[in-house]
Amino acid sequence: MQFEDLGLSDQAVRRLSARGIEKPTPIQELALPPALAGGDVLGLARTGTGKTLAFALPIAERLASSKARGRAPRALVLAPTRELALQVAREFAWLAPHLKVVAVYGGTGYQAQARALKEGADVVVATPGRARDYLKRGVLDLGRVEVAVLDEADEMLSMGFEEEVEALLGATPGARQTLLFSATLPPWARRLARRHLKDPVVADVTRDERVAYREEVYRVPGRAREHVLSDLLFAKAPERAIVFVRTKAEADRIAQGLAERGHAARAVHGDLGQRDRERALLAFREGRSRVLVATDVAARGLDIPEVDLVVHYQLPERAEAYQHRSGRTGRAGREGTVALLVEGNERYRVRRLEDAVGRRFARAELPSPEAARHARLKALLDRARSQPEAKRARWREAARAWIKAEDTETLAGLLAHLLEADAEREAQASRRRAARR
């Protein structure tokens, strides 16, 4: 099936083609026809399956250009995080250049965003908290909204935005079109759909989606978890990996520990400023950083392609969170790996998670000490080969002298110093813990 078969205008098809988008994804095939016809849609598909175009295209087709100053928005898109809001706004920028799109999100730019809204907008893409704040202050007028979109509704509600979402939808006209997209449909999202969608077409591709990642369970001793994580990352050697942790403090500590062990790792969490978050994500996308240590809240809505490995540092509390985390890998036709680090007494929780998602995970062996040593050595050699010529030139004579003298002892000592520092740190930490007891 082609986009022109779904009822899109020639202009929209040309814009898609110019971006190299030729064929609709399954969620687009199911959601676009009823959405273009003006009906409500409940779309169920995991992250990275093309949901943004499934709601952005109908809005771009429906709304005509306007130059009226101070005009109220005719479309409202709610997203759980500022990263996702910015990502959606960027999609609208090339897809609908005839529309003025204003992104509204917390953490920065309060007055600038307020001025943009007062000047007039056609589409507002917003996080619920900041949007409700502007609504209360009379800065955001939702009285002319024709289309309301809830993107990643399950995540929005699990983050505690139910009250804000209800208030924002309640301020829009009852005759609006509503499009709700979600990876899962827990009870609160189901209730929201019942209250606000009118005879929706259900576009559900989750049953037909093939999970494009292998799930592996690793049993780890509790106190050696960070050490095991480091060995696993060396052994898997992913181009990009995301490690999910529970708290901001954990994200900082583990990212720092991985960096000390030779991994190019950075933390992303809610306490980071917008600029620092964007720098960390840019480094990750460009490959300068290969490991992102993230909390659930920070990672929601991130536009990160081609992640090879997702690690659950601890088991998530809910199956929905597990699916959202794991869905970061195995996208766009690529195979991925999901690793779960569990202690022996968590076996029952693994089985419960398997029952919830309807799959059995492979039980895998941790890298042996010898395999871990070889993996660390390979990673060190890769980093050495990637050093700039100017830096290598400074040490070339010393290297030649070692080779000429067959000085294996010095070379072995150098490798021990570079590769076994983490083991020494672990031993020192164990001695400190023993002394405190």
C-alpha cells in the first residue's frame, strides 16, 4: 500500500517522498484513513513505529494556513516529556510548513513560550504541566481546538498527569476530533479513552508486531552488579546501549563508575538542565558516547535511533515500563538485545514479567573472567587505534623501543594498570564495607 492510497493529498505525498518516506507503516495504514475522515482514533503501537505521522498528517491536511495575529490554536498535541514535544514539533516543521507550531514544555523559556502563544499559533505541542499552567493564566486559549492528540497516553498518565490532561481536554470544544496513541492500554488509559473518544476506530498493531530483540536474563550477585554491568557492556560491545536505573543518584553514580572503567558513558535524568540533556543526547546520537544511563522519566519520548542493547539494571515494577524500556532497541529492521540483571531471589518476578508480556526469556551466562579480560583488552585496543595521529606520534619512539627490547614486562604492567583498575577499586570498596561492619 502507498500513501496516495490512504487519501493523502499530492502535496503531502511529495513532502513524504522528499524525506525518503515512501510506504506507510502498519499503524499509519490503519489510523490514517479514519483520522483523515475526521473520526476519533485509538491507536495502539509501540514506540518507534511511526505514530507521529499517523496524527501529524491528518492535522496538516485539515488545517489551512492563517496569518491572523493572536489566533488561538486549532490543534493541541499533548506529550509526556519535553524531548518528545520537541521531536513532534520538528516533525510538524517539515510536514506542515504552512502552520505555525509552538512547543510548550517545562524547565525553560517561560516568557518566550508565553509570547509565542500570545502572537498566535495553529498547533500547540505541549507537556501537560506547562500547558495547564498557561491555561490557568489565560495565556493558552483552547476554545478553538478542532483536533486534540494524546501521544504516549499510558506514559503521560503513569507520570501523574491525569488531572492535567482532564483539565486541558475539558477546556476544548466537545465537538473536537480526538486521537489517542499509546503503546499499552492500562486501566487509566482505557478510562480516558472511554470518556473522551467518540466511537473511535481502534488501530491496534501490537498483536501483530514482531518483537525484534532477544531477551536475556543474567543472574548476578547483588554487590557485584556494577562490575557485572561493565563486563557485560565490554562483552556485548554495542554501538549504543541504554542502561535503565531507578533513581537520579543511581544514574550519576553508575555513569561515573562506567566511565572510570573505560566506557564512554553519560547520565540523563530530570535534574539535568535542558542544555546538559541535549549535549548528552547529541554525544550519544553521534557515537561519542556509547552508553546512556537513564531513569525512566528522563528516557520517555527520547528520539534515539539504532540502540543495540537495553539493560534493565533492576527489574521494572510494571510490565508496561518493561515494554517501553525494551522498545528502545530492535527498531527500523535492526535486531537488538535486552538484558535483565536479577538476583537469585527475583526469579519469581521474572516469571511474573514473562507471563505479563507473553514470552519466555533466555537464561544467559555471564561472561567468564577470561572472556571479560579479552573484551576489555579489545575495547582498549579499539580506543588506542582511534587516537589522533598527533597523540600517537608522541609515543611512537617509546613503543618502538619496547618492541626492540622485547620488554614484555613493562607492557604487561601497563596493561594491568589500564585494565585492572576497576578490579582494584572493587577490592578497596569491599575492604571498606568489611571495616564498617
